[in-house]
Amino acid sequence: MIKNYKKLDFWLVIILFSLLIFRVNTKNLLIYSPINNSITTMKKSTSSFFDTIKFFFVDYIDLVNIKKENIQLANKNRLLLIENSLISIYKIEISELKDALNLKKSYIKLNLVPIKHIVNNFTSVNNNLIAENISNEIIRKDLGIITAKGVIGITDKIQGNKIKIIPITSKEISIPVWVGKNKIFAFATGINDKKKLKLKLKYVENGVNIKANDKIVTNGYDSIFPEGIYIGKVIKVREIKNNIFVNIDVELPKKLYNDKYFFVIKR
């Protein structure tokens, strides 16, 4: 007898779940009317259970996404704070640099891009400086480089964020300049003097009034350096027999290459 009840309970459960799964409208089935209330209750309970699970997972996914977004925002905020700090430093240095160079009003708005000086690579084989691009600006070859002391050199090879610089002391560089208050035209050319920081002035005619301590500045004719940037001063004028030109030795500023930052002129 007990076995028969167990079988009856089993088939009753099967019928109830079948009706629930196949969503049979039990109101139209009179033979099942006694169990309508049970089925309805089961449907509500099941629906409520699955809704609860669904909402739980939706809320969980939302929380995970919010956490990821917060982490990303925190990282972006940290980077922005660092960039703002660097920008504020660069603005101060650029402002000081422009004042120190005493540029003409037409060059006050000169676009100067800071680069970080890394290496003085002065050997018997190389006569180069190495710097690192620390901004988002694109820096190309053949751009002038300066500091508060004066002209540093010209950009050469660009490899990633590394910049090879040909220094003003190199024989590869020849810059058109003005000499003295009378603005005598000449070319300042490197002689590979890595220690004494010297140049020579070329194509200055014999008899021209140039004397020691005359200031030498760029004249802007090369479209690389604007007019008026300091290069150095005359230290000696030497006449050459049977030559229409004279040799002029130029002294560059002391510790010219020792600055932490150089500045690229973008025109």
C-alpha cells in the first residue's frame, strides 16, 4: 500500500512539472483543477527564484564593470597629474629660457620643445650628443637646438624617442652669423674641439673691423635658427699672408653641454 502511494506521488510530481515546463493552461483542464493552486504557486516561486538569480548576476557584472572603470579612471588621473606636473616644469623652464636668450619680440612665440639630455658621446669616433624626446611633439632631422647658454647643435638621426644631435663644435655644422655691433657676416664652423669648446669664423675679409670679445649671434639666414641667438665671442683674430680672409677663433659658453634639458626649435 505504501509502495502504491509512493508511485502515485512520483507520477503526480512528474505531471506537475510537465504542466509547469510546457506552460499548459490548467484552468481548461477540469481533471487538474484541484492542483491549479499548487501549480500557480510553483510557477510564481520558480519565476521569483530565477529572477533573483538573474538580477544577482546583472548586479554583479555591473559592479565588476564599475570596478574596472574606476581602476582605469584612477590610472588616467594619475598619469594626468604626472603630465600636468611635467608641463608646469617645462613651462617655467621655457619661460626662463626665452628671457635668458633675450630674443626679439618676433621670436617670443617661438615653439620650443623640451628634450632631455642623456649622453655626451665625445670620442675619437663620435662627436655627438644624445637626447630623449619627453613630449608628444614630433621631432625631425635638421632642427635647431638651444639652451639658455646659446646654440647647442642640430638634430640628426631620430630613433624612436632617442635623438642624435650634431653639436655646434662638429665640423659638420656651419651656421651663418652676425659678428659684433656692425653685424659683419660670417660662418661659424666647428673644429671638433671637444674640450675647449671653440669654433672658427670663416669667410671674413682681411681688414674688417672685428676685435676680441665681439659677440657672435645667429642671423637667421639658414632657416634653422632665428636671428639673435647667442653663439659665442671672438677671442683672437689671425691674419693669413697672401689670403683675403682672416682666421678668427671663437670661444663658446662654458659648460655648454651640461644642461639637463635642451630645447628644439620647431618653426
